Amino acid sequence: MSTRPNVARSTTKPTLAVKLEHDAVQIGDLRVTFHRTLRIPDDGRRYPLPPSLGRFPVCRVEDYADRVPASWLEHGGVFLPMYQREAMWLSFDSDRSWRPQALKVAVGMVNAVSGEPWSQRIDDEQDYLVCPPQPWLDGIKSEDGIIRQFVAMPLGMGYTVEGQLTGEERFGGIQLIAFDPKDGVFTEPQEHVDVMRRYEVAQSSAADDMIDSSESDSYRPLPAPAGRSMRMSRPNRRSPESAGAEMGLGAGGRMEQQIYPDPYGAQTWDTHRFGRVYVHIVNSQLYEDITGRRPPASPISAQTYTEHGYPWFDLYDEHLGDVQGSDILAGVKSVSEIDSEKSFKPQQDETTVAIPDVNVVKYPVAKPTPTNIVRDGDWPK
């Protein structure tokens, strides 16, 4: 394991409101949703995007202040449950799609795009997403055009991206920070195309054609479920022990996904106007101890899903380009590779899944047309 510099603390206070609604975290205008999904085989092949099998339930830390581990109270934020070796992906949408935001995603305080330590700076070397047009993120950016799937693993075993790159597993979870554009950069157009809403309509129609209505949660992205309260009646009790119960994200199989280059430029984003949230990940037992509720059942396997002819997904997005793969993240070993090094028996069937082309639903992504943006140029010196 290599060691990395400690994460620097920022003295700047967040200014964008962070809310939790319908199991989605909203930072300013940007909504981030956490999706349960199939874990793809780690067999060296490139797979298309797996479906959503439902949203992870998300809870505010402060609603369970008397039950959560003490360290969470310092970080604040939210928490969600995952089974060991379960996979997830993140979706991004906004009611004001004409006004994008820049979003940094970290796993255990390691940037998921660059592999560098957590930073609240916006630099010309892009280590962030621009949402929209970026609709989803399924893993770490390990190669050009390729990500390695997010897979949950307990802290302390050396499987996580954080553990491999820093030599320790102090943080776990997911860290998000979203930046607003500077004032005056974007103004509301008379007409605009809501890209994420178009996905919902198109994919809903495709899913209805391909699968039974009882399976309608398998398309990307899911419609918002009915709201529910994060509070529940419970007796006071001491915070549970979290050793072995807190989770981080390791690397799974290889998937075709691009990280789109910033079409507006790093100077577009206001680093003094941002919001951030710490997303703790816990195993199913700790989640039930804290909330009194059972987590969702573990998803079916990729093999079973494909055998039933259900859809996978892809995008016509070559025209949007791709951020270069991270040399740092390219060296991260997958969960299966570490299993092999430890001489552990395989914990998942890694048999290659043959996905017929007819089962891959592919949709276009519109290229942003910032016709209302005023750009600066080179002035005479």
C-alpha cells in the first residue's frame, strides 16, 4: 500500500442548502440519488450499464443522534445501508437543467475521478462532474471510457479504494461537494430541454415494452417514490459499536462510462458558493439497529437478470468526449483480485455474462449549447 498526504481541512463554510427528500440528497438545485443495482462480473470484459433495482433508503444522521456512532456526529450528513459486496450507482438531476453545477465525488476522501486526496478546489485539470450533462456515475474512473464499479466492503480489510491508496481506512462512505456557477453565467432560456426528464420518459417507455409492469423499477432512472418521514418513535439507547459495520467502496468489474469534459471551463464555478454532504455507508445489521427497519433485500445476480431478458443501458455520447482515465485509480485492485491474493474462495459467480445487443437499450445525450454564456478572451497587453 502507498501512503498519501492527509486530507486538508477547509475553513470555508458551505453556503448552499443540503436537503434530504424522497431518499435523494439535494445540494442547491442538484439532486443525487443512490441506486441499488447488479454487481457485474469482474472478468476483464467491458459491460454496459446495469439497471436501477430501486433506491437505497437514506436517513439523516441527526434524526438518530442517540443511536449512531459518535464519529458520525462530527461529520454530520446522511447514512444508507449496503450489503457486503453489493454494488451501487449515483444519478444526478435538477429542476433547473439549464443551470448546471459542478460536482466532486469522493470515496473515503479519495476523488473518484482523479484518485487524488479530497480537495475543495476547482482546477483546470478536471476532477469533477458537470451535471447536466453528466447523468450517472457507476464507479471510479480507472481508464479512458471505463469505470470500475462501486462495490461496498467493510473498513479495516484493505479492500476499499481509500485503503489501497492511503494505506489506512479512516473515512469510508461517500463525500459529495457541489458548486454553483458564478452569477450571471447562466440565464434561464425561453425554451430548454430537460435531459434527465427525457431519460425518464424514454426509458419508462422502453421498460414497459421489454418487461412486465411489476418490474418497472429496472430502468434508469427511477421516478421519485412517495415521501416518508425520517423520524420514528424509539427508546433512547447508547450509540452502537460500528467496528466492522461501517463500509467503504472498493472496485468491481469494468463498465463502459464516460466522464464528460467541462464544456464551460473551470472559471465558471464559484468555489465560495457550495454545499457538501458526508454519506456514511453501514452494513445491514447496523442499519437495522439504528433505525429499527430492515434494509431492502440484496439484488439478484447479473446472470439471473440477463437470463430473464431484462434490459441493460448505454448512451450515444461519444460527441461529448471523455476525461482521461486516472493513472492512480488504474492501479486500484478489484475486490475479486484481492480475494485471490488472500486465497479466499470466490464470493460471487464471476462467470462472463453474454448480453445480446437487443437487450442493450441506448439513448442519445444532447450536447450543451450555452448560447447565453458570455466568454472572456485574450485582451491586448
